[in-house]
Amino acid sequence: MSLEKMRNIGIMAHIDAGKTTTTERILFYSGKIHKIGEIDDGAATMDFMKQEQDRGITIASAAITTEWKGYKINIIDTPGHVDFTAEVERSLRVLDGAVAVICAVGHVQPQTETVWRQADRFNVPRICFVNKMDRVGADFFEAMKDVHEKFGCECVALQVPMGAGQDFEGVIDLLEMKELRFDPESDGEKIIESDISDTYKALAEEYREKLVDAVASSDDALAEIYLEGGEITKEDLVAALRKATINRTLLPFFCGSSRHNQGVQPLMDAIISYLPCPTDIPAAEGVQIKKNEEIKMEVPCDPDAKMPVGLVFKIQYDREAGILAFVRMYSGKISAGTQIYNVAKKKRERVNRILRVNANRMEQMDSVSAGDIAVFVGLKLAQTGDTVGSEGFPVLLESVKFPEPVISIAIEPETMSDSDKLNETLEILSREDPTFTHRNDEETGQLVISGMGELHLDVLVTRIREDFKVQCRVGAPQVTYRESVTSSADYREEYSRVLGGKENVACLTLHAEPRETGTGNFYSYTAKTANIPEEILDAVKNSIENCFAGGIRMGYPCADVAITMTDIVYDELTSTPFAFTAAAAEAFDKVCCAASPQMLEPVMNVDIESPSEFVGDAMSQITQRGGIIQSMEDKSGGSVVHAQAPMEKMFGFSTSLRSVTQGRASFGMTFSHFQVKN
């Protein structure tokens, strides 16, 4: 199949906006499944993990391939819950386009804003589907207005709804100027077309005029025809709309009710018509590594290229097949049974099998080419963000950056015999999920796991017990703090030890200073290193990077610390890498302790959605916990409060919020920054 007939798309939205329900309908109408599974019944095809079925939410982004009107569509259904933001992040990195599902009642909700910003960061073109038009309070035009005001997008309706709430009966196609109704007897598969009735004629003509005006304004050739009073054909409008959508100058809007099988097929047509194929988007950017030199370059999407390049965007453990590596191919072709080169790890690996993913079912493939997404079986070293390709053309694609974990709990096996199994399981889970980490606390001897939130850790602990059958006990959640310096300092370390009858000598000077909040740790050197062997410089660098992770006084990882090696003294007879490793570690401790170290605590962005009558109580709950109200906005039927609060004070917030609002308020929480702990 040609690249022009391929679409790699994601379905993204706020939790409970209807992403999985919409995907389920797409699979049904394209013939991939023969019965619609409902989330509420725990039977959705895309939510195949037991926990997803139990909780009724999407946790892992599931990939599936389907066909519609001769086009191949790779769909990734992503989670909406803020604790699983890494799943959204890594999916958007490899997508060519996205469908943003907006709730017709809630409009732009807090997590919609988060995923929208993520999509902006990766320049992903998107179309919008306003779902739940059958719900009381649904308003398609208000949803469009909200998107325009929040994100500054030039929104253009390609459909308008016929009624809303209980009176919603279908949509009007503004390109064909036809009414579309979806036959409930055939689960919406049969579409009944009719001319526009007098009831909706004025509305349809008004928005058709707005559509033509917006499209003509974005295309010079059409603008000329429009101004001269000429007729713009449907084909002209579609071509110009496609171009504007891919360039992200226009945002097409569609509407319907996925739950009631209304409006999904026109959305599928829109995916083909307006979202890009792999060759429509700019070439992937990479870095070619040649003799320790990095050369920036582009990787065009070419299936016939001799040198393959692909990105591992997700790792998933399968009980039967082992480690599954989800790979998006950017160039060339990789065949099953061949060797590939992991550029990041500088190791060769064998691809035993290549599989086409159908949610929880797999189909064998002989090879995978540029533009496509597949699963590799047999890669033992691959991690999320690794580039795979050939040794003769070592290109490193930009990796996916993930937020740091902010909440920790202690975990221990119930029996000593489960100890090794628990460590193996944690290793697998941390490879699957880059926002999940585990470590042994040297001071307490406890095994500590860290993640993005209480739900995130709860899901992982349940997986350890149910999926991996490891019985374990967990402690109360703890906040993961950081350490940083608040002033500058210098320290010179002279190291000398006799080990095994051999003298080990090292001497270096380090300078420590604080960096701007959120910029991370940084090591560099200004010392003259012309005659210093590479292994000595590597020893110093690795030692300091390990020290960043080990902290200063309390053992918490460092944040926003800059260390510069300003001087180094090397003696080729007595200096060894071991000596410089030890000297760098000692100097790091001393220089940071002299630079006024302080402990930092994580501060969270908290978005509370509450009915109007409970807003005061909700705000009171957050301020009692040391939170600061940033802003507030009114929504139909309630308000959204944006605040910031220390993570330490937010444990149990959901329970107290529910109790003061009679269970009617909800909130989302994402990491914002670290600040000095009071």
C-alpha cells in the first residue's frame, strides 16, 4: 500500500470525553470488529487490560490497524487521566495527525489543555470531534468558541448539529449541503441522506458561508475566485482544507454522539480527507554520529532507502512473547529475522518476529517499511526513545522527554522467595513506563517505587499482584523531594591512595552554582584537557552524574545544579580512572555542601471542576492545604478553579473534595515545578 493511503492517527481528549467509545465505533464501521463493545460493560476492544475493564478508564495506549475506503489507518487510543501522561506523550511523538474529542457539555476541560499543549509541542495536525451531542446541556457552537478562545485556533465547522440533547437527530454536511441521519436499527451503519429542511436552512447557509470564507482566506487562489464572485467547487474546498489542516492554520470541526452511533463515519472520512499521510509532514530530525562528532540531519520518509531508521516509542511486556517493542519506521525497511543496530545502546539486536497490532491480537508480518507502525519481538535491550537502524548509518532521532516522578511508596515482598521475582517485575514495569522508577533506599534499606500520582502507583501495584502474581505489601505514599544549591562555591580535591601496592592519584577543582528552575542539572568543564585521556574525563563525568542522582545531604536527587570542572591535574604514572571517580565524588559532596544546599518540594498544578454552588467549598479545601488560587473560569453548569499546591499536602484531597461537594466536583493534578520547602 502506498504511503499516500496510510494514516497514523491518535485519539486524544480529557478523561471520559469518549475517546475509546469513538475508537470502538471506528473499528465496527470499518469491519475490524463485528460487535460494539461498551466501556461501561468492560467489553471495549481497546481497553483489553483487566484493570482498564474494571476501572472503566484507558491506562495503556493501545494500537490497532484498520482499513476504510482503501486507506490503512493506524490508530492509537491514548489515556485521558493525568497520571498516564507519559502514554500520551510517547504516542504523540510518533503520530502524523490526531482527532481531539471534545465533550459537547464540558467543552475544553483541564486535561484537554494538557494533551493539546503536548500535540502543539510535536506540531501534530488535528481535527475536532464534538462528542456527546445527545447529552443535556450539549452545545456544539460553545465548544468551538471555547477551543478558539483557549488555544487561539481558527475553528471552522464542516458540520452543524440538528438539535441537541434529547432532540439531537443528526448532522448537516456543509460541503454536500445534506442532512445526515444514522439509522438506529443498523447501529448507525446505514446513513439516511436528505435535503436540508426549512427548519435548518438558515443555520446551514450561515455556516456554509463561514466555511467558504475561512477556507478562501487561507488560500490565495481560492481567495481570488471568491472575491471575483466565482464558484468554489467541493473539490477545491477539500484540497484547500486539507492543506490548511496539515499546516495547522485551520481546525475542522465535526460532531455526533459515539455512544449512540451518530456521526462516526463522516469523522472517518475526515481522517482520510484532512489528516496527513507520512510524506505530508516534515522529515524527522536526527543526529548522525561520526567519530564522536554529531551532525544534524533530516530523515525523509522513504520506504526504498537503503538504511533503515525507526523509533521505539513504547515497550510492553507480554506473558507469552516477552518484551514487545512498538516501533514507528521513519526510513527504509526492516525484515523479520534480521539484525538491527540499537544506536543509543551501541549494540546489535535480532528482530525475531514483526507483528501487526490489532489491540490485543497480533498478526505476523514479513517486514515493516517507512511510515508504518509495528511491534518487534526479540529486542532485549531496547527502551522507550531508542533509535533502531543500521551500524553503517547510525542516526539518533530525538528521544521522548518525560516528567519526573513526584510520589513514592515503599514496597516489599510478602515472602523472601518472592524477592527476586519482585525485582524482575519492577525492572519490566520501569522499562514499559519511563515515569515509573524503583530504587533501594540506602538509609532505610527499603525498596521504593515512584510514579506520577496515587492512581498511577495504585494501578502499578495492582499489576504487580494480579498480572505478575507477586504478593507484596506497600507503605503509605511519600513525596519525592529534591536537593539543590542556592549559592556558588569552589572546592579542590587532592586524592591519593595506595591500593594493591599501586599508587592512585587524582587532583581536580569543581565549581558549583544554582541553575534556573526547571532547567535540570548540568556538568561541563573549562579546564585544559588537551593531554588528558578520554577515559579519565569519562570517569569524572560519570561520577558527577551519579552524584546528581545520589543527592547532597539527604540522599534525594539533585535539581537545577550546575557543576563545572575548572582545573584537573593528571600524572600518567599514578593517575587512574578509579582515582578520578573517587576524587570527583568527594569534591562534589564538599562543593555542594559549601554552596548552601536546600531541600525542594514538588508543587502541583491542580484543576478543580465544580458546580457553582460548591465552588467556595472547593476553593477552601485547596487553600487549607497551602494552595494558591491562580485563576477561575465559568463554564456551563459550574466553574473551573486553577490552583497550585504542595504535593505533600494533597494526599487524601479527593476524599475531602468529594465530601464537601456531595461527590459532584472532580480534579486533575499535574507536576508544575520544585520550590524550596518551607
